[in-house]
Amino acid sequence: SSGINAEWPLRPGKRGSSATIYCTVSDIQTGSEVSVSWTDGVNQQDGFVEGSLLDGVQNSTLTVVGLESDVVYTCVFTSTSYSDSESFSTEVALNVFDVEAVSKEVKSGTETTISCIITELTEAATVTWHDSTGEELTSTPGDLANEEQTTTLVVSSDAVTSDAVYTCRVTSGEYPDSDPQDTEVELNVYTVTPQNREVGTGTQTTLSCVIDGITQAVSVTWKHDGEEVTASGFTPNSGTYDETSQTATLEISSPADTANYTCEVTSGQYPVSEASSTTASVYLYWVTAGNKEVKRGSSATIYCTVSDIQTGSEVSVSWTDGVNQQDGFVEGSLLDGVQNSTLTVVGLESDVVYTCTVISASYSDSESFSTEVALNIFDVESVDRDVKSGTDTIISCIITGLTQASTVSWYDSTGLQLTSATTGDLSNEEQIATLEVASDAVTSDAVYTCR
């Protein structure tokens, strides 16, 4: 008679699998049979198959359900033909080991290593890895140390594109006749989409990273130049998990310059996974505007200039008078990172403030930036003279509605600038500019220009 040892693994979280062990009795006398029973050293076992005699050989099997720990069973043979014969006992060992799957959750395109940790081994096991099609993959079986063996599979970055399940197949090294046991190891793959912003300098804005394809909430750390963002003026938020998605945000109260930030994501389902870093950028542009002060009833063209626009980007520009959208403006074209927009206003009658509003066309979720452009209206009253030939006289222009003193020049009908003029001082928004005309120039009618 002979007893065959067998080793049967348990998968983590699935303790309680089944195993069938056996003992085979050979060289039994023709026409004779043996009686077989099984014990665990204490209790008689049910559910075994005694086996039938065939060509002097009888095979008995015992199926054990719900394995929890190492156990030794005893197979007892007794001759039924020679009932006074002594029985014969053989021990059959079931050694139980555990396999822990080290699954990962990583960003798409990230090389990663998944593994199985096999414990309570007496000898190194034979391990192979397989993909979902059953194809065997190149892996590292690992070495046995302190009854533990860690086997690994490197998944290259180009293979990390979608969720996958790999199989770690373990076969006993001590008892190669044992059935190989499979353990599934998951590789969950997520994507991170940065939401960049392009805003006017000093505009409060919020960067974000949209994380899709995750199995539960992830932890997110915002960094700048490799350091966690903790300064005042910055409000990082990991976001709230919603089914398979989570949006992390970084609020910046007053950005002073174009800068790159990274959202660092760590899996919540499998914290041993490699963290991923994704860059989200805030791009700043500058807006300068030209206020004007013009004469009542005239036309004027005002502008706002947007500079430091990102290469390949444009901005959208609109104008309002505080109430109504304005027509007739020129949005302007991008040239060397600068875009100039103009608005021509006809028939000005009173002071008015226009608003030039800029918004990024490339990063449409960006906050808009508004700049006020003022048109101040002044009046000019000409003080003409009707005098006798050869008389010294003074003509003047009275300028009202000014916000500060203006520059005034005088010209004769030929366009020659005259020097016998005074600009005058500003007082109560009024300025009087004068031109002294000498008697020898007072010989015929003349028209002078106050500019």
C-alpha cells in the first residue's frame, strides 16, 4: 500500500476550497478486496470513495471541503478476505498555503508591477502568469524566504490602457502532483484630464483634474515645483467621488504669473499603486486699455490690447456700455501673442464708460476678464473778435468738462503754429486758452484754429 501526499492552496478571501486526496492499494490477491476508512486523527471521515478492485489495485479517495489549515489524514486498510489480518495505516498530508493578490489601480500609460504573495510554503512554488486570453506572460517567480514567496509581473506602459485581470497560477514545488491554483489579480486603469485656464492677471480662477475610471474615491495632492500647495491664496480640494469619476480642484485667488501645477492621484482601492502626476496650467494674459477725452459731437476709437496670449490660442472680445452689447467693434487678430480690439463711437454727447470683456477661446471654461475704457467729453467754446484794423486783440477758447488740464496749440490758416499763445490753467473743470494777435496782423479777416 502507498500514500500520496498532496498540497492544496487557498486563495485569499476564498478560504474553504476543496481538495481530493487518495491512497492506492496494489498487489491485492486475486479475488480479494480490502476495506478502507479515513480519519483526521480523531474523527472518522465521511464522503470518501472506498474504490473497487481492478487488476489487483484498489484506489480510495477522500474529498475535503472547506480547508482552513494544514491537516494530516490517515488512510486505514483492512483485508476483507483475511479478516484476522492486521490493518495498515498511511498518513496523507494536506498542506495549505495562502495567496494574496496585490492588485493595482494606475493612470493609463503608466508602467506598473502587480504581484502575488504566497505564504506558508515549505518549498518554492512554480508560478506562471497569464492574461485574460490564457496566454502565458514573462514574469518573475520570486524566491522563497521565511515560507514566503513573492512573484511579480511587470505590465508595460503601452499595455496599461484599460482595466484588465491577470491570473497568477501557483503549483506546489513540494508536491508537483497537486492541482495548480489560480488567483486573479486586478489592474484597474483610470484617466486624468486636466482643465487648464487662461485668464487675465489677478483673476480668481480654478484649475481642475477630472479623474475617470476609478473604483472608489482617490486621494489627490496638488503640488507646484514638487512641493505641496499650502500657501494662502490657494484652496486645494480632492473632490467628491461619483460612481467612477472624481474632479479635484485648485482655486487660485489671484494668480500673478503663468504657472504649472500637478494633481497627484493615489488609488483609494489599492493604495500600494503608483501615484500619478498630471500637469494643469494657468496661463495669464495682460490687458491694457486706452481711455480718451474728446470734444462733444465728435467720433473716437478706443481700444483694449491683450498680450502674452498662448501660442496657437486666441481670445474672444466683446464690448458693452454697461447695459447694451456694442456693435461695430473690431475683435482683432492674434500676432506674436498680442491681440488688439477697437471700438469706434460716433456722435459723442456725454461721458461714457465702455467695458472690454476678454475670454479665452482655447480654454473656454476660463473666467472672463473685464476692463473699463472711459470716454470723457469736453466742450470748446470759441471766443471770436470783431475789431478795427490795426488793433491788438486776444481771441480765446473756453474748454469745459475736463478732468485735468489739456494741452492747447494755436495755428493760423496756413497751418503755422503760433507762439503768442497761452494754454491757461484748469479751474473747476474749465480751462481758457488764449492767442494774442498783434495789431500789425489785424489787417483783414482771419480764422485761427485752437487745437
